[in-house]
Amino acid sequence: MPDADQILAMRGAPARRFLTFRSAERLYALPAEEVSEVIRVPAVARVPQGPGSLLGIANLRGFVLPVASLRGLLGREEAAASPMLRAIVLDGAAPIVLVVDVVEALVTVEADRIETRQAQLAAEPVERLWGAFQYGPGLEVAKILDIQNLLSAAFVQRVRPPRSRPENSSAGPVPHDTEAEDDHPTLITFDVAGQEYALGLDVVQEVLPAPRLLAVMPHAEALVLGVVPFRNTLLPLLSLRGLLGFALSQPNEKDKILVTAVGGILVGLVADGIRAILPLDSSLVEPIPAVLAARSGGEARIKAIYRGEAGRRLISILAPEQLFREDVMRRLGTDHENPRPQNTEDDRMPDRERHFLVFHLGDDEFGLPIEAIDEVARVPGQITRLPKTPEFLEGVVNLRGEVLPVVDQRRRFGMPKLEHEEGRRLLVVRTERHRAGLIVDSVSGVLRNTSATLEPVPALTDETTRLVQGVLNLEDVGRMVLILDPTELLSRAERGLLDRLETATERPGL
């Protein structure tokens, strides 16, 4: 199956990877190939009468490197000490450490999205840029620094002479040594439940901030957090906490998404935060002990252990394919090779306009084909509760002489009870076999769209999410609407229940 790079290549134009970061609240970027690693700011020895932008020198695995401040290079006031400060180790003949306010993400940008002329016009007097691009939900502009030009303007750099590593030394390789790079791949490390894990940078396509727009998949497994727009498609998000056997936590603005390929399908793995990008010395990698590898818990997901900092820093190295159960991997492979067909003939007619009734449950938007809706009404004040029925079945009502089962969609999707129920509505939905009322928080209107914009549901979801027919990804207005299949919606929990209910309630007095 294709890996992440091959998937991107199949989707279009050539692309480049950039590391994005901030300085004085401005967003900048550097080509990933110019970055050797990202670390916490090291201890520095100040250099008397050095340039103002030079913070000092630091010892990095046996090599003395200059440490420069990006704020200083750009003539801005230095930032206060903060745990968010990061040091970017730049590759090249004269390696240097660049201190920035915060590292944002590792992103892939198509070549045709990189602007060069306008970037120069938008540059501030102290900046040296060679391009710019937009990314993220708000399409923020990231300015690509011409870092060598910027450094040359600040102070003279001297090419570091080659230096061999002592035989018994555990120091890392020279960052710009091509031969060493082949033997020492790069890791990206991240936090999950207070522990440090890593993936090879070669399998991580991008690192993105926590999403502002997230569509929650109803009845999905707990570790499936939802889907987000990504490169004209939808990216399923999975919790690394859940995959590794930890308790799930509430979404946090510090969360980061690692985009990688699993079974030939791009997925987003959500971590608690990114720690570092660092070169890997293969001599310090230990296989996971056999007693742990045989277990079925989170330890079984670990490929190896990296002993950094003379054994004081243990990093668990993961492999994407080992994060998922065998049955999930088989299903992924099947879904990738045989995509799920659309549910109706209308879905196979890309130019036909379709109408969907859009309703809300909490902050999430859902839709139903308008042809499945008989009417929209206020929720009746009296609903007759029936014994020995599922909790989500609110009861039955008499709607103009017809007994109508009523389903509470909040309960059906495992959501808490609504505090203020004044705006709730009853959607009367009809399928070939059933007619029922669905209680929803509110109705926002009818959405007209073509099935060409109805995207299939990502494969990494629980079986029960077959009730989602597709996703309307309205990225230009920041909306995602999950289109539900009315047939699956009314009958998934207990097949035949509504048939028996209609027979049992065919009596006067209801």
C-alpha cells in the first residue's frame, strides 16, 4: 500500500515541508531540510562584546554552536523566559541554534501555494524573506525566512571543520553529514499522558495545531475523536491516549495532530503536545523486552526504546501500524481497496442538486435528506413512556391520529441532557419501513448542495457509523455537516423494535 508521501504525490502538485514557528506573535517558516532538530533552549555561555542577537554559545553533544535569538536578529525586544521557548538547530556548513518563541507545526505545502513576489512586498524592513504561504483554518500567512541572509547580516559565520567522533562516545553525529544521516534517522517526540513517545519523521507527513473545526462521529469508538478538513478531503482524528490504553482527556489547545499513513490511509494522531525533533543514534535504540512485547496492552504498541541523554531520557518509539488491532488494519485495507459505495442512486449523480434539512445537537451540525422529512414540529408536551424499551426511545405520541415513536437523538448519541429545552424540535422522518419522530436541539434550515461535495466518511470509524451517509465539507465557510442515513438512524440499535412497537401500540387511548 502507498505511504503518506505517495498518497500526496497522487493528489497533485509537488510539495515541500516547512517547520512553522512564532516570534513576537508573527508566524514564520523554514524549509524542513534546513532544520536538523528542535530542542529546548540549552544552557548558554555568554560571549563578551558579541552581537546583540547572539545569546551565547552552547555545547550540543560535543560540538560548540552559537545560539542566536530570532527576536534579536529582527531587532525586537527579547521575550521573557518561558517553557514554550524552543531552539531550532539549523543544518548546513555553519550550524547554528536559533531561539524562537514557540514552534507551531510541521506542514506540507504545494509548490503552487508558495508566493514569492508578494512576500517581499509584505516583508518588514528588518525581515529577509524568500516566500510566504497560507495555511490553517484561518489561512494565516507564514513568512519563509531567508535565514542565511539574515544571519550573514548579523554576524560572520565560520564553517565548522569536520570532527570525528571518539569510538566510545555517545555523542550524536554531525548534523550535516549525509552519510551519518543515513545511519541516524530523525525522530519527532511528543507527550501522551505525561510520557514521551516518538515516531520517525519519515512517517510523519505533517504536524498540525489542534483543530478549531471538528465534526464528532456519532457512535464511533471512544478513541475516534472526529474528522477535520484536510487537503480537500477529511482526516479522521484518533486519540493516542486511547490507542495506548490511557484514559481519554478533554481537548486542549496544546494538543497537536501528527498526520501519518496507516494501511495506506492518512489519519491524524492526536498527542498532548510536541516535545522535540532530534537525530536518532541507532546504537542507543533497544528492542522492547519480550515480556512487554507479548502483552496486549499499550506496551504492545511500542516498537523500541531510545535511551537518550546517557539513559536519563527514555523515549518509546511507535510504529503507526502497531497502534491498531489486526481487525481494524484488515478493515482499513479492505475499505481502501474497495471504497464504500454511496447509499442511493442520487449519490452517484454528481451534478444533481440535493436538499438537506440541517439540525443541531450541541455544537455539531447534522443533516437528513429532505425527501425523508415529513414535517418539523414542536416537541409535544406529553410523550407516553413505554416499559422495557431502550433509553433513547422517549416514548410514543399521537400525531393527528397516528401513533408515532419518538427517539431522543441526544440519548441515542450518548450526549448529556439539554439544560434549556425551549428550542427543541421534532423531526418526523419516514423510511420505506418506518416513521418516527426525532427530538433534536434545533433546526437551522435547508441546505442545497450537489452530491459532488458529499464526501465519504473516513474508514477509521466504528461499524455503527454506517448511519453517516457522507460529509458536507463547506470549508470556505468553516462548516462540516454530517449527513445521516435515515434508515440506519431509525433501526441500528435494535432491528425490528419499531415493527413490534407499531403492532403493540395499535390501540385507542394513546
